[in-house]
Amino acid sequence: MKSISRSVTSNQLTVHDDLATVVNKHLNSEFKKPIAAHTTDAYQAAIAQINNRKLILDSGCGNGKSTLAIANQYPDAFVIGIDKSSHRIGKLSSHNQSDAAAQNYTIIRADLIDFWRLSANDNLQLHRHFILYPNPWPKKHHLKRRWHGSPVFKQLLKLGGQLELRSNWPIYINEFAQALTLAGFDSRSSKISMQQDNGITDFETKYHLSGQTLWQLTANLDISSNIKV
């Protein structure tokens, strides 16, 4: 049966007029919100497992399907899947956890904003960073809830690594690309070529089977001669 998923609808039809103002403000200010104790505990437990491997984050991992796929793809790395929903993480048992090479991954429940801030404070440097199908917050007044419009954008950039972000809303991709440009980074955006139902996430498969175009942004956050963070 064909999966049906509605396309993103929004009262914002192009890149937000306030994008540059919001991004520059956050790049030039300090994020002072207190960090939750439960995320600190989860962060410390996850970091203790790395064992000097290359570090990859799967941010907003949902049910963990993508984390397992990434762990299999990069057996010489350690992958941390992070999601705030215990319900979504609880679905991990539906996937074959033994597929991941040498169990080179962990999946934790934590707030991404605080996890990224803790990682940046410890000067962790990522090998790769996957942000697959984040909530686009498509209403025009939701700009500051999108990752590139959030105060944590500065910490996200500081983590470095090869960034891969996906969305079924091209405006999200275009805004993220412009935010990266403001911070001194180049990026590439393109359509994702899908075959059948081989999506790395259930979201990707669902959107593809619904006939939606999927988009991808990639950027090397390790190289920039004009970085502001």
C-alpha cells in the first residue's frame, strides 16, 4: 500500500526576510540557558563509550533505524543517536541491532540543544554529523525554532565534521545554506535520488512513497577561512 504523507504547507514562500538578522545575532552572542541535569548525565554516559574512535552524531535519530545504518556504513567510527522521545527510541527493538559492526553505536534520550552545547563546550570534533528530516517549523513566525535560526546554531557549527541535513521542504534547505554562508561556510544542496523504499529513515521512505521531492544539504564544517564562531 502506498504511504500517504502530506507535503509541507506554509505561509512562508521563500527564505525568511529576517534570516540574516537572526543568524548574525546568534553568531555574535552567548547562549546562557541552563543545561538540564538529565542531558548532562546522558551525555557523559554516551561520551564514555567512544574509545578514541571517530565520532558521528545522528541528531534526532527517531526510532534508531538511521543510527544503525550509519554505524554499519562507518564501522571505524562510533555513532551516537540522540532523540528526545522515549517512545520513538523504544521502537529500536523492531530493528536488528546486531547488524551494527562491533556495536559501534549507542542511542540515548536527550535534549539536542543541551547535548550539542555540552559537546561544543568540551571541544568535541565530529567526523560526520547527520540531521535527517528535522521538524521544519514551517510557519513564518517559527524561524527561531529551526536549527539555523536557533541560538544553538553557533554550537552546531563548532562541532565541525561533514554535515548532512535532509528535508522535504526546500525552503529549510535554502535557509540553512544561507545561514552557513553567513557563518563563513560553503555548502551544496541537491535532490536525493531514491529507489523503491530504501530510505535511511522511515520519514524518507514515507515522503518518497508519497511522491514528494527530497532534498539534501552537505557541508564541510572543518574548513573555513572566514568562520565567525
